[in-house]
Amino acid sequence: MAADLPDPRSPRFARGTPEFDRALVFSDGTYAVALTLLVTTLDGGAGPGAWADLAALWAAIGTELVAFFVAFAIVAFYWRANHAFVARLHHLSGRLITVDLVLLAFVVLLPFSTDALGEHDEPLATAVFAVNVAVVSSTEAVMYVLACRTGLLAAPPTARRMRLELVPQLVPPAFFLASIPVAYLVSSSAARLSWLALLVLNPVVGVLVRRRAAG
């Protein structure tokens, strides 16, 4: 059932309606499939001696394992962020569903870019993965802004709070994009190691934003 003031160009669907639930199930299912497909990036039959001992196995697929866990953590992180975002919605709109489909396209692409990251040390593989993650992150930010500006949130934030809440969402894409020149000018390893800084930077930014919003 559509909302009270339907827009033919962008219909609205209230929480609890079949349309809302179908969109949510489709989105969650796509994240689940992407997480499952990440295991296909691991080459379990890598060489006849790969399973001789742990050292041989690590030498054969160590890089792929690291790429797998990095990608798994990223997909899980953005699914949790999406889950928190959807919990704040009281309506969906056709436009928001369209943007979500763009987001899901790049979520589904992550197993491909993860495979490249695990198989190749070239800067291009690092750049493709970084762009992939940056698009996922920035598209979630677009969804948040769209929901705020079209009245889809149950408790709409003020314009100031919306801008503050955007900051932690934009830090990861900025950081991943900034790592691309590092991959080409320094090394792919240096670029990939720089991503670890987000484990500290993002929580710190989140704390600062919450303090600023409360002040």
C-alpha cells in the first residue's frame, strides 16, 4: 500500500507493507549472496604441495585469505550500517530503491575485485578494489541524504545533524580513493596497509561527531 501522498514518479511504501518488506528482503539477500561468494576467491587446490603444512598453505593462498577477510569485514560493516539505516525508515521510495540497486551492484562486484586483490600485486588491482569500496560507501551516504531530504526517516535530523552524520560515512571512500595514488607512486602493499588506519580513524571520527552533535 502506498503512502498518503504518492508521487507517480517515485512511489512511497510504508513500513510493514509487502512492498517495503520485499525491498528489504531483496537487499539483505544480496548482501548474504555477496558474502557467500567471497569464498570462491580462495583457491583451495592451489598446487600439489600447498597442503603439505601451514607454511606451504600460507605461501599458496595467504594473500587470498587476507583479501577474503578484508572484503568480508567490509561487506559485513556496510550491511550493519544499512541495517541501522533501514531501522530509521518509516517509508521507502522508488528513488531510494533505485539508489539501493546501484549500491547492491557494487556490493555484488566485491567478490570480483577481492579476487583481483588476492591474485595480483599490481596497482590496478588495488585501485579497482579501492574504487569498488569507495562507491559502496559513498552510495550509502547518498541514500542517507535522499532519505533525509524526502522525509523517509521516522525521526528526521536537523540540517546540522545530517551534515555531521555524513562525515563518518564519507571518511572511508575518501581514504580508499586517496590510497590509489599511493599504490602507483609507492607500492600496492603500502596502499593496502594504509587501509588499516581506518580501524582507528573511523571510530575516532564517530566519537568526535557524536560529541559535536551533542554539544
